[in-house]
Amino acid sequence: MGRPPGTFVPLKGGGAAVALDEIEISILRSLAVQLLELIGPGAPEPDEDADPLAALFAEGPTEPPSDPALARLFPDAYGGPAAEGEPQGDPAELKARSAEFRRFTENDLRARKREDALAVVRSLDSLTPAGDGGAVLELTGELPLRWLGALNDLRLTIAARLEITEDDDGAQLFRLPDDDPRKPMVMAYLWLGGLQETLIDTL
């Protein structure tokens, strides 16, 4: 395919493809299912007599999630670190603005993230295994962007569980001893990063 197994390559006519072995397929599917469980179920189906306009403007939560992983996936829109030289702003005002923004956006954001993770699960479930149990996954249409979103959400979730920040050095994570209980999650985090990077390269 022009690149080592486990990295995305462009498809003729658009899209991306990646060769995955049986273990990689199992890990990716398991992680996507866990992400779905973390995000939670979707909104219940509206009654037939329900006002569709009211459903469109259904309000979501105003407080950030208490789970650190969910807080990474659904951060406050306002009140983050200000750029050097910029004023911080009034904390109470920023909190109120974040709450208002979250109230009208988090439900839609959760739905999108849920659809991205579901797209990963469905894509993997549709694979036809080759002789060694592996398969070539081909993503076309909207699927590459769905996968890109899900890979990013998976990395954010694992980073939160490992308390990894953007400033942490990937090489330092590689140097964890094999008996460190965090090592499997770190390896998954770095592997997902490689998938994400090569998928971006194809788009």
C-alpha cells in the first residue's frame, strides 16, 4: 500500500485506506465502544405530537462535566488560558458566558461525537477478514472525517486518564518501563496519534 501496515494511505478518487491486523481491529473497536459508553446515550426519540421547533432548541447542561475525560471532550468555551498580553476577563462573566454557550451546544456536540464513534464501530464491523485475520479498511465519503473526529476524541480521553498535557514529550512516554501499569494506555495513545497523523496527511 506504499506505507507500513497501520498507517493510512490515500485512495484513488479520494478517501483513505489502512491495513489493520486482527488485534488492531479489536483494540480500535473496544476503544470506540468505551468512548460511546463514556459519552452516554443519545436524546430519547421525541413524541409524534412534540413540537419539532422546541426539540431543535432543546437545552443542554450548563455545568462542565465532573469526569476529567468528559471535561476534555466538552471544555468550557470561555475562561481558558488567555494569550500573553491579553486580559483575563471577569471570571464570573466568563463562567456565565460558558454556561450559556454550553446550554445550547453540548447536546449537538455529544450527538456528533457519538456518531463519529459509531462510524468507527460500524466500519470495523463491516470488514471482511483476510487469511491472517487482518483486513484493509477503506474510508470514503464522510467517513475519513468521522474517523478523524473519533481518533481525536479517543486520544483526548486517554490523555485525560493518563494526565497527559499538550506539553508532555512523546519520547518521555515511550521511556516508561514495561512493568508500568500505564504503559498499555500510553502505547495506545501514541498509536492512535500515528493513525490520526497519517489520516490527516491523506485528506
